[in-house]
Amino acid sequence: MKLFRHGPLGAEKPGLIDANGGLRDLSGVVADIAGTVLGRDSMARLRALDPARLPEVPAGTRLGACVGGVGNVVCIGLNYSDHAAEAGMKAPGQPIVFNKHNGAISGPDDDVWLAPGSQKLDWEVELGIVIGERAFHVSEADALQHVAGFCLVNDVSERAYQIEYEGQWTKGKSYPTHCPIGPWLVTPDELGDPQDVDLWLEVNGVRRQSGNTRTMIFGVAQIVSYLSRFMALQPGDVIPTGTPPGVGMGQKPPLFLQAGDVVTLGGRGLGRQQQRVVQTP
């Protein structure tokens, strides 16, 4: 099953993809793709629906982030050994954890804002985990039972804010529009093995990132279990799991985004995003 959200920013409605790839409206069934709707029982009820009986969503309708009411965006850094190498950093022995402010979340095709004076805006294609059931002190064996699904994430990063300013990474990760999510929330049965997902990203039509989640240092089950030791993950929490090599700061010489650039990214079974970089309105 593939779920999505559609409509104007801040007023998105829930939707479901039918067997022919058509967009169907779910607002007569659930209020949003959020919170308890992401739990096992609710998702089973959605799976049992006949999509043909649901209203069609008009073509060209804006798609929002595929999850609503996200409380936390908990990220994993340097989770591909070859990305750590291009960043000039040692591969971690434990997951590196940081946060993006949830105000950074945007739709998959919304514009990405370039902050005033920003000169080191970077891209990162990632597999995102969406939590469906509260996860607290769960084992790796049980971890996937707490996952509602997966999505595509662009972990947009301002590298000067992230690395050159004092403190933690969060300030370089949290600017509005710097967390495009979607277009779809893909359930585990639909995606298949989360450790075999091809990921790619292009800037202005030039391929910059190509990778596969099989080369992640810490896999999906490990990440959920590990995080649940330190926090109680809640339904709707999103966990971007790290990026393969090819980010802008790893290019030789480094290459960063400027106003007018177009970033396109995708992943096997996860759909496609496209953002234009613009100055902050």
C-alpha cells in the first residue's frame, strides 16, 4: 500500500494509490495520515478498502509530506562507510544521532529555500523510516513491527551552519523546506527488503548520488532498536537513515546549490521528488 497527502500547504488531505497508480482521496475514511492512523490495526483497515470506491484526486494537485503531525525527525548521520570517507570522517561504531526541526518538513516537489547569505547548501537522498507503533526498548527482532512504512527524504543541509558554527548539527539541518518528505508512505509489504533499495539524486540533470541501502552501516532494524533505548519513538516520527556518497561537500572541488538549481531524487519503490532552489521569500 502507498499512502500520500494532497492539497494546499497546511491543509493536506489523506490519500491512497490505487492498483493503476491513480490517486484516491481518503478524507472520508480518516482525517490524516498521522498518529494512530499509522498503527497496525488502522493500516489493516485501510488495506482492506476498495480504492475504486474512493473519490479521485484531480491531476496536478499538490502533494504534501506523506506523513502529517510529525513530532520528531530523528536522523542518522554518516551511515554509509563511503559517505563517511568522502566527508573525511571515521565510520562510526554506533549510530550518530541528530535532529531536524519538524518545521523543516515540506512536500516532495516544494521549493527549497536558500537562506540569506547561505553559500554551502547541500543535498542528501535518504531512505526514511516512519514509525507506526510506539517503540521503547524494542529488540532488533521486533523492531520492524513498529514501522508503518518508508519514504524518500532529502536531508537538505547547510554545511557552514552544520560544521563551521559551534555546537551540534541541528542548526545546519533545520531551516524551513530543508526536509522534503514523500511523495508516498510505502508500507513494508509493498517495499520489500529495506536493505535493498537503490537511491539516486541528480542536480540540474547530472547524476550526483547513486547507492543502495545494502551498504548502510546500521540497518533499519538496528536503528529502530538502538534509538528505542534512548527515547520512546512515537507514531509519525520520521527517521532519515543516512545518505550514500556523492553529496556536494564531497565533490572535488566542493559543489553547492544556488538559486535556480533543480534537484531530482528517487528510490526503488519510493517514488520521485523534484525541488527548485529559490531565495527565501
